[in-house]
Amino acid sequence: MYEQRWGGARVIRVVVVDDEALIRSGFELILGASEDIEVVATACGGDAVDTVRRARPDVVLLDIRMPDVDGLTVLREVRAMPDPPVVAMLTTFDADEYILTALHCGAAGFLLKDTEPDQLAHLVRTLVAGGVVLSPKASRTLLRARPGTGAAVDEGAARVRQLTARERDVLVLVAEGLSNADVGARIHLSAGTVKDHVSAILTKLRVTSRVQAALLAQRAGLLDQQAQSEAAR
């Protein structure tokens, strides 16, 4: 869905949805300063779905809580569109039920509204490249939500163990937020081969998004194992 600007550069189209005009204008100003990103529209919650359908963005930054319409409702409708955009939730709330529900509805990431301006454009590029974007606050919320010794954890760990060694390598890098191209560069594979591995991983883990796969990798201890392995070298 990328547009072409003069010189042939690809432009990432973004829609910002938030009930606060200051947030919308602030994100538009910050992202608009990047040559490869254009905020093609902003909207409050009630106009969000029509705006996204009309603007056809690559990325939607969507407030998870709005007074006029539930951000989760907007997320479901946007993700149900043909060729839907990537959606990242904007949050200032430490609310497990909202973050977890958004994850299961297809959110590709979670950003704090007070994200540093110099990081925001990078995070948008990561999203459109297929990377995982989780604010530290959202990550802590997701990890706190895991049951201590429940059957769900055992079942998830069993599914992780079904992955091949190469698939586990790919999953760890996906959980670190890398795009397919970055994963390929790290372990010397083509982006297409990485994409095939990611598809196989999602199928084996019975999840529908990279964020869900990353969370399962964290719960299964893959990231801790990787850190210990690197420390031992």
C-alpha cells in the first residue's frame, strides 16, 4: 500500500485515532517530520472505521480507550477489512484485560502515548516491516498475566518444544522485535525463507500473530535461555 514520493522513495501511510486532539496533532507533527512517513488522516473514535476504510493506511495507531467508542471494537472492525492495515494500540493504562483482549483481536503492538519522539518513527517502520512493538509497560502487563504453574503454560511450552532448532532461533529474534529482513540478516537466511519459518511457527504454536508468538516465547523461557547462552560464551 506504500505510495511513491518524488525520487521513488516509499512512504508509509499512517492514520492516528485518538479522542484527544492534542495527541492526534502531536503524533501527526512528529511522524510528518520523517520523509518516509505520512499521516494521511487523523480521527476520533466515532469516525475511525470510515476514516481507515477511506484512507487505506499501512499502519493505524489506535487509542485503546476512547469515550465515544471502544478502541477494541474499532480494532476488530479494522482487522476484519480486506487487506487490513497493521494496528498498534496507544495506551496510558496498566489494564491487563484491555491489553490481552487487543492482543487476541489482532493488535500488532502497544505503544505508550508518551513514547519519545525520536523513537516513534522507528517504531512505525518496525510495525510495517512485520516487527513486534511492545512498550516495556505492555510487556510487563502481559508477563504478569501468565498463570504461575497452570496447564496453559505447560501446553504452550510443549508446543514450543515442537519447533525445530531453526524455528526456535527465528522465534527468539521475532520476540526481540526484529522484522523478517533483520532476522534473515542475523542468521543468514533470505527474508522469504524467514517468512516461511514464521508461518510454520504461528501454525505450530496455534497463534495468529507475531506478538502472540513472542509472548509465548517469553512464557516458555526461550529469551532467558538465549540470554544465558550468550552470557556463557
